[in-house]
Amino acid sequence: MWEPDAPLVSIVTPCLNSAQFVEEAIESVLAQDYPHIEYIVVDGGSTDGTLDILKKYERRVSWITGSDRGAADAVNRGFALSRGAIFAYLNADDVYLPEAVSAAVRHFMDDPDAAVVYGNAWWIDEAGRRIERYPVRDFDPSLLSRECFICQPASFLRRTAFENVGGMDPELEVTFDYELWMRVSRLYTMRRIHATLAHSRMHPDNKSLGRRREVFHETFRVLRRHYGYVPFQWIYGYLCYRADGRDQFFEPFQPSLLRYLESLPMGVLVNRGAAARYLGEWLRVMSWSGLRRRLRPG
């Protein structure tokens, strides 16, 4: 049993024309066993039936609708309306697993130094079928400079941390969660918990896959901003996408010797202030053993 003074958890769902999935997201929040949850849905002006779904839940869910600057802005607006000491946001196409909130709160209470806790997760498809596990890793700030190993719907953070780093950057369209972790990691302790907390949905219309070019461009921008460097794997991945348009998730990544060769001038150009560092990384990748490993089929 939870004590009456257990911390309030505020959850925000940003949505826009999300009728296909938002009800499942809502139900996953309402089904949580933790008794102190404040849930706010921030709609960007949907025209597809999303508002009808929100009205169905209006006795249990707070919601607002109106134009905004995008999902990051919607999360900031929802946070400003919230009161919880612990904060999370759940995209309209993602889903919490049972007891996810309880697991996060217990770890916050057991570890007062943790500003962020994040758990394991599964990628699911449009129909909700599990595809594979999200590649979550133990927290390592140096690794964060190379990849986003934190699954956003499986993450929770203290209100003070979100406030002190300035919330989401509303100028970002597709990488705002990754960029948030970059800022938080510089000031606070982030902990992985070994519990599976969420499903992250992958489908052609989500931002990660449907706006792949923007993902690369924004990632380059935020990596340069925070680390002054864009690692090889991002350069190479972008060149492969530019060449064949594959989403690199449902459509498998295709290794290419030509793309490896192109990655040298592109990487030096992108990393103009760190060209020597990039050259060293590229030469390590281009070793004979590295090439055989990366170009091996399957």
C-alpha cells in the first residue's frame, strides 16, 4: 500500500490527429496501479476524431486543445499545467505496461540522488505486436554522445530536473527527447532500472521513421551543439539513407563500401572543428577487420 503522501506523478500526452492509437495510450495510464497520478493530454488541434475520444474520458483525464508549435511545445504546456514531483510524457502511440509508474516511483524513493530513472521496453508494430527489445543500456554519458539508448516512454524524471534544464526545446521537431537527456546528463544522475515499463510503437507515420531525413539533420545539430562532434555511425547512416531511402528499421540497413568511402569527406566537412578526431575514428572503422565485420551480410 502506498502512503497518502506518496509523490504525485504527472503524465503528459502530446497528440495531434492520433485517433488510431491515443485511446490505448490513455487506457494504459488509467490502468496503472499507482494511486497518485495526474494525467493531462495536450492536443494540437486534431480533426480526425481524437477529440471525440478525449471527451469520452474527460471525467478521468484533463485535456486541452489548440494550436501549438509541435510536440515539444505541447509537453512544455502540459508540464506547466501539472503539479507532480515526478514527471513523464507518453506519446499518443506509445503504451505503459502494468505497474510501470509504481516501479519508477519506488526507485526514486530508494535512490534520492537519481533525477531520471528509465527502464526496459519493447518496440511494437502498428497492431501492437512486439517486434524486438529496445536497445536500452546502463547509463553512460559518453555513450549518450553516440546514441540514444534511453527509451522515452520508459523514462521518468523529477520535476526539479526538468525545470532546471529548461524543459523541452520547442525548436526541435523530432529529437527533443534525445536532446533533453543530453542536457539533463550534464547536471544530474540518471539510473537504469531492470524492469520492462513500456511499449514504443514503430510505424511508417511516426516521427522516427516517417521523418527520417529530419531525424538525421536535427541529430547532427544537437550533437554539434552539445558535444562539438558527430560520430561516424550517424554520418554513415545518413549517407546510406540518402542513397536508398530505407528507414533502417523495417527496411534493413544495407552496408556499402561506397558509403564508407563517402563518409570520410562528409564527416570531415560536418566535423570541421574536430576533423582530426573524425579521421582517427574513420581509420579505426576502416581497418580490414572492421570492414569485414561491418560489410558481412546479415
